[in-house]
Amino acid sequence: MGHCTLAISIGARSMRCSLGTRCALSISRAGKPHFVVVGWPGYAGALSGMAQARFSVTLNAVLSGDPPELAPPVTFLLRDVLDSACDFDDAVVRLRDSPVTSDSLLLVTGTKQGEMVVIERSPKRAAVRQAANGFVAVSNDYRSLPSTSGVGAVAAQHTSCRRFERAGELVLERQPTSPTECFAILEDAKVRMDITVQSMVLSANKGLAEVRLPTDKSHA
């Protein structure tokens, strides 16, 4: 799409009803759009968001096996960074280094060519995975940060590898250049999960935050 665009699906069995109602909360500063949080009415944190002319970020679930920490929830950290980080580099540093209470995978894109990373987090550890072949993909497993052996898996991890590989195949076949083409990848039968409740395309460069509910196609 020119510069960097973030496309993501949110999956959560317990949130199907609340997230099934699309909600994009736009926050302004001095009368100008500052950032957008995509979620549902009444939620204080951020699972994903777009800071206009700065960066976009979203969160995927994962388990490392590390013990939880007494620290802010990652959803509150995302909300704070969307509000106060000055640019992509500042956001990456803060999301990488700030203590958090639990594990996460953070997909971050900026406004310039090549500004795209996945930050793999546990409460005290972090690894930053860079783009390859002009894109970076994330599902629900660690690719750079070692996880503790014997840890149980979140539901999405059971199909994570094949969804990751399929998404990569589709991007390599045809680099998406529009929100419609991004959504086509997210809605592919081998990419979308049965617990998907929202798909979105975010572009800080274009000030875009488009959210769609899942279609009734078969899925992974």
C-alpha cells in the first residue's frame, strides 16, 4: 500500500459478543486526530491502535512459560505508547523495554518504508524480529524469543505455524496494495481462525483504521 500497513485479525472465544460490535475510539489533541484504538465500548486499554503519522501496533496472544510480573498490563502499555510515543522508533524501544505483566507478540509498523517489526515479549524478556522479503508476519508463536519447555499452548497456537506460513505465501505471491487485498489475506480459509471476531487494516501514514467482522467462509 506504499510505506507500511498493518493487517491483523483478533480471535477470542470469550469476547465474541462484545467484539462483534465494531468500535473505533478516536482520541484528539488540540482539535486534531491523535490516535485510534480499535476495540469495544468501555474498554480502557488497547489491543490494537493507530497513532496518526507515527505508527500502528497490535497484540497477539502467546505463552512463554515465564512467571507473571507485578507490572502494568500490556494493553495499558499499548494505550500509553499510542498516546505519548513520538514516532516508530520511540514506540519500539518502549514496547521492547517496558516491564509488563504477561506475554505478548506486538506487531508494529511506522510511516516509512521498512518500518515494521514484531516485538516478542515475556514479562522481563524481549526479542525484536525484523522484516524479510519486504514484510513481517506474526501469528501466535515465538520465532525469536526462546520459550520455556513444557509450557501449555493457547488455543490459537495449535494452528499458528500453518497460518503463519500461509500468510507468508500469499504475501509473496502478491504484495497487497489496498485494504481490500489485505483483508483477502486475513479472510483466507487457511489463515482465519474459527475464533476470529475482528479483522482490521491500520495505516499510520494514511490515517487509516478499517475494521471488518468475519465472513461465513470455512477457516483454519
